[in-house]
Amino acid sequence: MDENGNQKIANNADNPQVEKASNNVRQNLEKHTDISSNGAYIRLRSSKAFCMRDLFVYISLAALVLILFIAFVFPVKDDDGKGFIVTRGNATILIYTFGSTPKATDLIEVEEVSNGYKIKIYHTSEKIGYNVILFNDQLKTADVIESNCSERKDCYYAPSISNSGAIYCQPHDLKITPLHGGDDDGVIAG
């Protein structure tokens, strides 16, 4: 022990077990390492850093990352839509496709305008509640241009929709969505 009370480590010459362990480490190191005459390190591994199998795995992973990057950053865009579907509850009232003439019924009045059709949909046989929807074939949009649903008329003041979103008239339970499907992102209640 030294003057501070710490135990001193024995010298290799004083302890035969430490000497033996040190010799074993030195022999193992010499087996797996080439050492020059000045003691400098030359080689630790006898094999290459990368074998063909490693390179194949790395190239495959890089290709996968590239494909996923392209798929998420540059997604395939939907077409501009094929038209619109108008529903009340779970029932389909009208399917409008661009370039076609919608059919009039007892509850649906159809008027051709310069860029598409203006369609008035009545919600009862007494023709009390109604919404007038303008389908613009040139811009491929739908817009509620008149309604007697409530004082607020949120569906009337809602922006027109194109290939995404929806317009929802809550008092008449009327919903207009793009025909190609898609999520009802941007639902506008009225």
C-alpha cells in the first residue's frame, strides 16, 4: 500500500500469473496481427472489408430507399375526376359525369348552361326544400349556387370543389363528392 492507503499493482516480474496472462495476450495478438520490426501495426484482418454478399445487401437497401423516396415524394396524381356523386344519407340521388347530360326526374330539374349544367334538387315531393348545384364541365367543379336550407346556408357559401373535398348540406342531408372516390377531406357543412 502507498501512503494514501491505495493498493499498489504488482509488477509483472513480481506476479507470475500476470506474466502468464500477458504472454497469452501477446501470442494471440501476434497470431492475428502482423507487426513490423519497429512495432507498427500493419494488418488486423486477413479478409477484405467488403465481400460480394455485403455489397449486394448494401445496393439492395439503397435501391429500396430510392424507390420509397420516389413513391412518397412524387406520388402518382389522380386524374381530374370523372364527375360528382350527390347523396342523401346513404341513398344516391344523382351521378354526374363530365360531358354527359343528367336525367331530370320529379325531384331533379336540369338546365343546361354555357359550361355545364345547373341542377335543382328538391328534397321532398312538395318541392319545399331544394339545393341548386352548378356542375362546370370546363373547370371540372361543383358548386352550390342556391339553397333554402337554413339562414346560414353554409353549403351556399362553401367554395367549389374539384377532384377532392366535399360539400355537405346538413339540413337537407345532401353531400356532393368527386366521383373518382377519394377521402372526404375538407368537408364543408351547411
